[in-house]
Amino acid sequence: MLADALGPSDPVVGPALPGIVEAVLANFGSVDSPELREYSHLALANLSAALKEGFGPYVPRAVALAIATCEQSDGDLVRGDGDGGDAASEDIGSEDSDDTGGGGSSGSGSDDDDAGGRGFRVRTGVVEEKAAATHAVGAYADAAAAAVAPHADALAALLKAGSQHLHEEVRAAAHEALPKLVLAVHRAASPGAAPAGAGAPAPQQVSAQARQMAGGAVALLLESLDTDPDKPAVSAAVAAIVVLLEALGGAAFEQQQLEAVARAAASVLQGEAACQQEEEDDEDEPGGGGGGGGGGSGFDEDDAGEEDEELISAAADLLPALAAAVGPQAYAPVFLSLHLAPLLARLRPREAAGVRGIAAGALAEVCEKLGALAAPAAEQALPPLIRELRSEDPINRQNAAFACGMIAHTCPQQASPLMPQLLQALHPLFRPEEEPGARDNAAGAVGRTLLAMGAALPVEQIVPVLVSALPLQEDLEETAPVCAALCQLLTGDAALQQRVSPHLPAIVQAFGRVGVQDAAPMAARRQVAQVLLQLQGQFAAVVGPLVAALPADQQTTLQQLASG
């Protein structure tokens, strides 16, 4: 952690990093403890993150150690009562075990009854070591693409085996590492390729090897959605698909595969993935209730709720990723026919607050990507979103406000009939005691609504409330629509200016505060400075004294911004 935080440029830590890597690699073979080998893999993963491409010379040895770890046997076939194992082992498939998977057999009446049954004893320490090694492979790929690329085929085989491992931690680690390996191959073949998160490359910039690996990875990840009973592992698989779509774009995949991804997202949102279906089957069992029934099952409802939210969140992230990957025109009909209904169903009051917040956020992001093409969804989406503005959860209020504002901005005709209800529901979010993130997004929503509908709204009542929110405190990106809306009102036709004029002193003061807020978007700061300069030229007698009354630092900053 220290190495990752300070990095090789630190004058104290930096020179020591190569020696630390060498020590870990040199002593790995002498360690006769799965736990210590697990920590060694994790240490190498952290060191690779610190050294980046500087870890390249160590990649062949680190990769060989990861492969050796993952080729170990997971356990032993056991017969009879044995010695009961130890703290670092777990029996699967024996008569004493509730788990009949993992290659063992169980049940009374078998030929092994007299011998006490047969099972498979998993060495949990080895399993955790394998999960750490698999995680390390992803870290190496992330850090040193050029050095990892020559090992891509061997590591792809390792991750494929890991994605089918009997333990969910190994499967989840494999799912997380897969896109990192694919993107390492992509970056190695295209040295000028943008890093992950910088937008998809042009189709011709994705090499044939990267395309092939990406297609194979997505096929493997989709298989997990169809078969894996563990929600965290499936969540990792869905998140991995999102990474690949965002990094490579839709052109890197076959049309049929993109359609399968869209169906998979719908399946999760509808609660029909394999890992969700098994839970429903459990609830159908006598005394089941999804928790295994009775005491001693180890079922934790809080953990289950978190896993549900994590899975829904991953599936929700797929929707804007698909929209960006294939384009608004191609995705709009898919969204309206396949994803809108299950997403709206997740906004029902009976859903957990966290799930409703995720659905609201996904609607906002999709509408942002689709623009006016989302119009058919507006009338259905706004009522539950307006209801969510009254949620007890501030994140839900924040996400719902952002979604409402985005719909009003991109689909004003469809949103217009609901404007009275929307503005009424947004108003309480401007209270001083409101959470800053929710208040900022309420301001952004009002700003976007003004940009779209302007004079049709009761601006005399809206402007003083909106101005009171400036400067924003947490989600500063929302400063842009707020300032753009106020500038539009100030530079609009004479009738609109007249309606806003009583609030001009408060607006000028708010613009002064925004001007000196270094963390606010520069474009918004420049816009308010330039509009004030324009108004001073047009209405010097009115606006000039207001600007002159601002604190000196605000005046100086606004002058610099206006001329910059």
C-alpha cells in the first residue's frame, strides 16, 4: 500500500521498490504456506501497480508463479470419517456436508455408506492463494501491457479455468482480470491506444488478436450469467463486460454478442439470472424463505441485500455502456423494448431503497446518452422519479433529481405536463439541511428545466430559490446547467429580462461566488464572467454598481475570466 501510494518517484520508497520485488520473487519458492504465498501474490500485484511499465522485467517470473499456484490441486478425495480435516480445509460432498457439488457424491443408500461416505476436501488456503494469484494477473496486465502480451494465451487459459472454478472468490477474481488482460493485448498492439476510461477507439485501432480475445472473454462472462449461482461472481462478470464495452466500443464485437449482452442486462434487471433464480427456488422450498430456513444456516440478510444491489448496479451500468458503444440510434429501440420496463419495475416502492436509487441513476445516464430519442420513456419514467424525490435516502433524492432534470431537458414536450408536480417536489431539496449532493442535483435539474422551457415556467419564483444554492458544494459539475440557465435568462428577450430583474443583485452576488470557486467547471466560471461583462456594457448604470460592490478578489477573478 505504501509503494502504491508513494510510487517509484518517491525519493525514499522509489529506489527500494526493485529490491523488494526481487526479494518477494526470490523467496516465493521457499515458502511452504498457502497464506504466505497468497500475501506474496498480493504484494507483487501492489508493487506492479506502483511500478507500472517498470514492472515489465519481472512479469515472466511473476506470471510463472501465478500459473504454478493456479495449477495446484484444490483438495483431496476423502473416504470415511478421516481425521476431520483441519481449520484450513472444508469438506464438500460428504455425508456431513450440505454441499453436494465439487465432484463429490453424498446421500444415504450409496455403496460407500459403510465407509462413511465419500467427499472432496478443499484446502481453503490454496483456494485463497489461487484467488490472489488470479487477481495479480489482472494487476500485471493493468500495469505492464507490453510485457504481459506475450503471455496472453497462457493467461487467457488460466483465467478461463478460473472462471469455472468451484470457489466463487476465484471465479470473481478471474472475471475481474479478464478485461484487464484483453485491454493489455489491445494496448500492446496499439501503443498509442488511450487508457481505459478515455473512450472507445476507432474500430480499425482494435487489433485482430484483441478482437478475438474480447469476443472470447464476453462469451465466457455471459456464460457466467447463465450458470453461476453466486451473485458477487456474476456482478464481477457484468462489470467486466461494461469495462470492455467502454474501452473498445461496440465495433469490436459481433452484433449477435451485443444482442446477447442486452438480453443479459434485461435478465438481471428482471431477476431471472441463474444466481437470482436459485434464490427464488430456495424460497419455494418448505421453510426456505431464501435463507436456508432455521438457525445455523449462516445466512446474512444484510450481505444478501448488498449482493442484490451490487448485481443490479452492475446490470444498470450496462445500459449507458451499451448506448455509448452502439450509438443512440441503435440503442434507443433496445432500451424502449427491452430495458425500460424492468428498470421502471425497480423503482417500485416495494423495492429496496438502494435498488431504487440505482434505477434512478441508470435512467438519468441513459436519457443523457439518448437525448430526444428517450422521449417515449419520459411520461412513464417521470412519475416514479418524482415520487423518489421524496425518498428518505439522500442518494435516491440526488439520483432522482438528476434523472428528472435530464428528462426535462432532453424531452421538454413530454415532460411539460408534469412540471408543476416536478417543481413542487424539487423545492424541499433546496433547504439548508438537505444533503449537499441532493441539493446540488436539484439545482442542476431546475437549471436544465429552465434551459429547455424558459419563459414557460414561473421564473419569478424559481430564480431566487435557484440562486440560493450557489455556489454548489459537492457535485460541482451541476454548476454548468445552473449558470447556463441564469445566463440565458439574463440575456434573453426584454420581457424575460424584466421578469428576472428584481433578482439581479442576488444573481450578480452568486456569480461572484462561482467565479472564485476554483473547483467549479472552468467553462461555467468563464460564462458568468463574460455575461456580467456583457451586461455591464448594456446596462452600465444598473449592473456596474452591483459588480463594483463585490469583494475585490471576486472582481479581479471575474475580470481575468472574462478576458481569458
